[in-house]
Amino acid sequence: MKQLFGYFVILCSIPILLLIGNAAWKEMAKAEQYEQLIKRSIELPEVTSTSPITLYDANSKIFSEEYTEWSQQLALEEIPEIAKQLFIFSEDESFYQHIGFDVSAIARALIANKSEQSIQQGGSTITQQLVRMRYLTTDKTYERKLMELFYAYEIEKSFSKDEIFEMYLNEMYFSNQVYGIGAAATYYFNRPLSKLSIAEIAFISAIPNNPSLYDPVVHFENTKSRQERLIDKLTEHRVITADEANTFKNEPIQLNIKQKAQQYPSYSTFVLQELKWLIAEQTGYREKIDNTSDKLEKEFLQLELQKKTEAILRQGVHVYTALQPDKQRQDEAAINQILPKTDLQASATIIDNEKREVISIFGGKNYRKHDLHRAFQSPRQPGSAFKPISVFAPYFEETSATPYSIVNGGPYCVGNFCPDNYGRIWYNNITVETAFKNSINTSALRLFNSIGVDTAFRYINRFNFESIIEKDRTFAAALGGLTYGVTSLEMADAYSSFIDGYYLPVHSIRKVTDLTGETIFSWSHKREEIWSASTTKTMRSLLNETVATGTGRGLYSSSGYIGAKTGTTNEFKDYWVAGLTNDYTAAVWIGYDQPRSMEAIERAKIHFSIFNAITE
């Protein structure tokens, strides 16, 4: 009966799929293909021991040992009954009755007015949650949600309820790179699950519902509040009495966190992400994913890449990096000291000019492991700091103009795009140098229009601006007006082309070896000429003049050369400095995570102080 009902639901889903899916799903012939792909990808995971990812600095000294995850597999019978009940009662009361998804629960979830403190049932079953953990990305699309139902149904046909529940309890995320309830016990209490009290089991059981909100290391009180609500669930189902519930709630919770040897979390977090990029690049998956427009095919490719990456990393690897530990330490201390004791944030990326390597990176004030890393995860509007890449260098490359060529700085529109100059100050005919160093928007737009959007983007697209998308190909891009923006990593990477006109994508990783010492991954060192010698010389001169007499006054370097461009976005929501000295190329952003005006601190030039500190 269950199977017949399951087939009925999936058949009913096809019209919905045809209406809301992308073009690929409009072809009925593909339905069978996707079903076969799903069946092939559903398999029991191979339980293997996990070796650490060892990170080495530029001096080949270990600075961090990372685990892809902290996990300890437990058989279902090894997990205390009370732990099982906590998850069944709070996540999926009808788990042992449904076929992978619960139609009535989905309907309730659509109309329920759930509060933040509620612990009611949601629309996702334990099986669906397992699907999300193991098989799918977190993209919030109709296609992905529908795939989740297909997967859940197939899993229920392939495995018993106890097998599914065991996998779920062993694969749930408990924050801090901890996976599975057994690992959570040893990580947070340094004792096996079987040795925990009911109060302690309920405490760690609170985490997976929202691993960020209920991370007990950061938000202990949140975790404790949810623990008490879970204990109430046990009372509601008459597993314990009200008196026992009060006793468990009043039991003191004393964390005993498993300590992991880790230094420079801002740098190591970036290295781990770059390691995934490197594997994707050299296994060919990056190209495959980029070249498909089919959302579902992209899902499967990302799943295959994830599995391949995990398999490689579980074996243990040695990652040799360009980290200069003294500089990383000094830069972090300097930036944290310069930033005021408010919620103002910053990111910075520092590149060694000779080797084109990321030697220091700043992901945010008082950065903790796996926080939002603003240097590569948080694109922001770059404002005028983008003009050297989007306007001026392409303009000099495409024309015979010089810094002393004339351009008008008066009001100018392209279609409906009519930018203002800073302070609504208008200029008559001025030199390109004056337009550059004083950041005259209307002059920049005139130059951009003279070479054309397509020509400008032919240069922009040669750099690694991951967040720039097709609809950014507008005249607003000339002034840094982008859909999402760019990161300090991407800006420093692009500005490194002004060192000598050649571009080599910057990286932190020098090589990756297996446990025997054999190199298995490394980046290509092929350089590409982006700017001619003439354009490079001109751009370095303009960047230097900006520091000497333009918007960059207040920047300095003892290296013998400094050149930079500043950027301020609309309503003063972002401040940027990007530039280079003889030794380093760097980009600095400051702003608030929830953008708001920084006009009140404009005169303080905090981003200037940061740039000066990290490039000395």
C-alpha cells in the first residue's frame, strides 16, 4: 500500500514539476534518466577512519591539523533509547509510519505560524533531512525540493527504517565540524555517549536543529533553552515525569571541549576552501559545473564532486602553504587594534609580489574558525576601487591615450544611468590623470562608453571575480556598481596584474601531497600578459599620483613605491583601498555586515590605517 501511495504522489508531482522546473524538466524523457541517477547515487556510505589534513606554513612547519569532520560511528543499538526518542519526538513523530515524506506534515508546515521558540513538527521528515545532509546541495529551489522527495522515497525503498535512523544519527551536524551524536558526546563532554546523563544527551540533541544558533561554545544559553524544551517533549510523551524533568533541567551542564591544535584560523579556513577549489579544478568538475545550464545536472555534478573531495580528504593530505606566520599574527593584531570596539568589520588580503602568493589574510574582527570569512565569502560593492580594472587599464590598452589626454567631467548620462560626482562637483575638460586621482565618476563613464561594455568585460572576465554575473554587463559596472560585488581576495588578485602587467591567479597553496609525500595537486604557474608594458607603466604612475595628490593622500610606504585606488559606495556603506607597494599587493574593505552609512567615520580613514599597517 505504501509503495502504491508513493507512486501516486510522484506521478502527481510530475505536472507540478513541469510547471515550476527548468527547461530540462519539461522533457518527459528526462524523468527516467534522473530516476536512474538518483538510484545510482543512493548507497550506504563506506565507513572509514579519517586522517587529518595537515597544514604547513611557508617554512614547512605545521600550523594546523584539520579534520574534514570529527565523527565516531555508532550502531543504532549503541545509542541510548532516550536519545532516539528525543529526535523522533522533536523531528518526526511519524517516522516509522511514513514513506519518506509526510504529506500532512508538509501541509501543516505551509500554514503553521511557527515562532522562534517553537518546537513543533516541520514539513521535513528524518528521511528528507538525511537526503539534504548526504545527497543534495542547500540551494533553495523548487527543483531541489522536489528532488528531495524523490530521493526520500527511493531511500525508504532501499533501506529499513532502523538503517535510515542510524545513518541520520551518525551524520547530523552538531556544529564545530562535529558530525554524529557519538562524536558530539566526545567533543563537547570528552566522554562516550553511553556515559552521558539524560540532561547532557538532551543538551547535545538540541544542537542539530540549528547548529549556528545552538552552538554551545558560542550560544550556550540558546542551547540550554532548547534542551529544556526537548526535556518537556519527553514529559509530554510520558517517558519521564514532571519531577524528573525539573531535575534534569536543573542539572548543571559543564562542557569539556575536545581541544584541537589550530593556529591562524583566518588563514587556515581560507586554505581549506582553496583546497576544495583546487580539487574541483584538477579533477575536471569545475569545468563541467560551469559548462552546464541544467540545474539538476549541476546538482548531481556537485554531489559527485563533494563525494570525491571527501574521499580524498579522508585519506589525509599534507598541504604546503605560503603562510608567513609572523606577518599573519602582526596583521591580525594591527587590524583588530585599529578597528573600533563596535560592530564595524573589515577584510584584507595581502599578496607577496614576487611569488604571487597569499601570505596573510584577514577574515573579520576577532575571527573564529568557520565564521563568515569576509575576505572570500562576503562580496561587497567596490565603488571607485574597481575603476582601474573596469575602465582605465582597458582604456589605455585599447587606445593611444595618455594620462594627459583630455576628458570632460561634467554631467553625463548613458540611457537612464546618470551618476553624480562626489559632492555633486562638476568639471569641465580635465586630464585623464585628474579624473583618475580625484575619482571623477562622469569622466570614468565617458571613457568606459568610448571602449564599450563588451571590450571592458573582455578584460574584467580574465580575472577571478566569482560573484560577477552576466547581468553585471552594464554601464554601472564602470563605477563598481555590481549585483553582488567583489571580495578583498578578488580585488587584490586583480590588482596584482599591475605589478608587471602579467597575471597569475594568486593562491595560498603551494602543493598538496599524500601521506607518502607524493604531490597529488598543485596550481598551474602559467602567467598571462594582461596589460602591455606601456599600460602597466601608466597605471602604476596613476596609482602613485592618487596617493601623492589625490583621494589616496594619507597612504604611505617605506618600500620605495606605493600606488592605490580608493572606493566609497553609495550612502557610505563600503570603504575600500586596493593597491600595491614594491613588496606587497593588498586590498582592504571596511563596513558593517548589515550595510549602513559610515559617513560619520569617513574622516578617520580607518581603511587607510589598515592598509598602511599591513603593507609595511
